[in-house]
Amino acid sequence: MPHPELINHNKQFPKGVIDIGDGCWTAVGFAASNVHMIEGDKSVAIIDTSESLKAAQNILGEFKKLTTKPIERIIYTHGHRDHISGAKVFFNGSQDIIASHKFKSDLVKTDKNSFTPLLALKKRAEAQFGMGLNSEERINIGCGPGDRPMGGLGEGYIKPNTLIEVDMDYDLDGVLARFIHAPGETEDHMAVWLPEKEILFGGDNWYHAFPNLYAIRGTTYRDFGKWADSLKLLAELNPEVLVPGHTLPQFGREKIRELLETTREMIIFLMEKTAKGLDAGIPLDDIVTEIELPEHLASRPWLKEHYGKLSWSARAYATGLLGWYDGNPTNLGTLGTVERARLMSNLAGGLESLWVQANATQNLQWKLELCDCLIALGQPAKKLKADTMRILAESEINASARNSYLWEADNLDSNY
């Protein structure tokens, strides 16, 4: 049975178009990310475009029920593919497509001399998002619904033609907007603030889940300090409505300030706690396994670890700042996987004893590590590992972890 808190998290992405007031709407639950519409005097602007052509088509169909005004501008809050991959559906061939001058996306290869492990990234992304899992297995993806149309996934991107270099006011056909650079989940994040309507489109710098300070699909270091600074900047705008790139819009100044400030406080706590542990010479594995949020933060529903995770974030912060070396000279050298497994087997008293330990332990993490040793030595332990991952998945409130456990278990099933 999946964790009830993860099931309950589905309430954050009910499928529908939500009126956020004064000629603005957001489409939630149609795709991994939200798509927003701002109505001007004679035209509309679209903020973000979803992850697939099919999802974008569904959203456009719903928007057309609200207004027949043409789309004059498309705005990208940032370059993640789930926000830019439906642009062709909204594009008529001549509109402005607006983004930060720092816009960057993994859909666009800009340097022929750079090398990226694309196959590894693809596999890990499929695991994180549970691609191919059925609806009973993939409860959600932490930031959006698990079940959604995937036709044309990643196929609808159009390059921006208007780049914003400095924070500036912009006329959205009679609606005053301000484009604000707010690096956080990505360096190219740009918030859209409507000061007269007091509505803030914040991109992915806040959503109703623990922020993905590190994504297990594989990402470069996300600057925690800049993210915290941007949350402060957004809070100081004092919006009446906060419209995130994922999960439901939020209403009310005091509530929104609390959401942004406590998320910022959590990031600062994480940085401080991890840095103090490193300064004290505490091994990173111990910092990661022992770190806990104070109760006044841990109890906040929007900081539940449905998407990001505190322990993953602490490890990412440490390695992002100091690199892989942890200060222990033992780790200046390394053992190969097979050699380490052989030595572990010898220590256990042979393969038979290693199997006994793997079957007997109630520590599921240790069981997985022993299974890895057995698999490295050519032993038929894939089924035991798959079964163990399925047990772990059922206790996870983190969608990325649950999906990865189940996806990898299915992958092992096909190989034994």
C-alpha cells in the first residue's frame, strides 16, 4: 500500500483551469507543470507551455472556452523541458517568445565540444518520473500528476526571440508586468509580477513540496544561497496571489509570506547545519543520515518531502561546494565494485555466509548493499534486490524515490 501522505499529495494537482482573479488563469493537473494565461485588452499572454504537445493541446482547448482573443506573447519562466515543450501549440509563427538572457535548456545543445552522459541522464530521469509504471505504482511525480498525456513529449520547444537582460516593466497588452530575474532551481529563472493585480508567477522557486534542491535524475549544482535570496525577493513583493510552476496557486498575503519565508528558512538551516558538520570533521554520510529539520519547519505541509529530500540536499550542498573528496585520506583511493564485493564476501566468511546475512537482515538499506555485492560477484541476487526495493517504495512519501525503486525493480525483473 503506498504511503497515505503521498496519496494525499495528489490534492495539489486536481485537473482543471483555476481562475486566479482579474483576467488570469492557471491550468493545473494537465501535465507535470502548470500553464498560465493573462488576458490583455485584445490578446492574451501564455506563461510556460507544459511538457508535451498533447498536454498543451488539451490546455489550449480549455483556455479557448474562456476567451477567443489571440495569443500574442509566450513567456518562459525557465528552461526546464516540462515548461517549454508545448510552445508549438501556442505559437502562430510571429509572437514574441520571452525568456531571461540566461535562458538555457537541456533540449538545446549549445557547445559541440561539451560531453554529457545523455543515456545515463535519460535512464535516471525515466526512473525518477516512473516512466512506464502503471497508475497504481506511480502515485504522482512529486510536483505533478502521475497520469497525464505524453504524446509529443519534449517535441514542441521553440527558441526564445526576446531576451530580458535586466529586471524591467513590460506591457502585456494593457496589463503591466515586471520581469524579475530570480535564480533558484535554475540560474535562468525569471518571475513575472503583475503589480496592479498583485499576482506573482514565481516559476519553480516555490511549489507545495520540499524543493528539489537536488534532482536524482542528475543535475549540476543548484545554488542554494541564490535560491534563498530569490525567495526573500519574492516575499518582499508582498503578493496577494502566488502562482507556482507546479501545484495549486496560493492566496492571501500573510499565508504567501509564510510559505516563502519558511522555505527560505529551511534552505538556510540546511546550509548552516551541513557546513557546521563539515567544519567539525563529521563524515558526510553521518551528516546526511542524521540531519533533521526543527519541528516548526518539519511540520509545515509544504515542506513535506514529496519531491525534494533533506538528506539528498545536504549531500548535494556539501559536494557542490567542496567536491567529492570528504577530507578522509582513505577516500583518496578506491576499490572497484567487484574487488570490494570480493573482500566483503571474504569478511563474511564466503558467499554462503553473505547470502545468509542478506536474507536475514531487517535493515533494508543494508540488504540492498549486500545484494549489490552478491550481484557484482555473479550471484543471482537481483530478485532479492527487486523485492527489497518494492518494500522500500511502499514506505516512501517521496515520489522520486518511490518511482525510482519501482522502476529499477521492474528493470531487474526483466533481467533474471
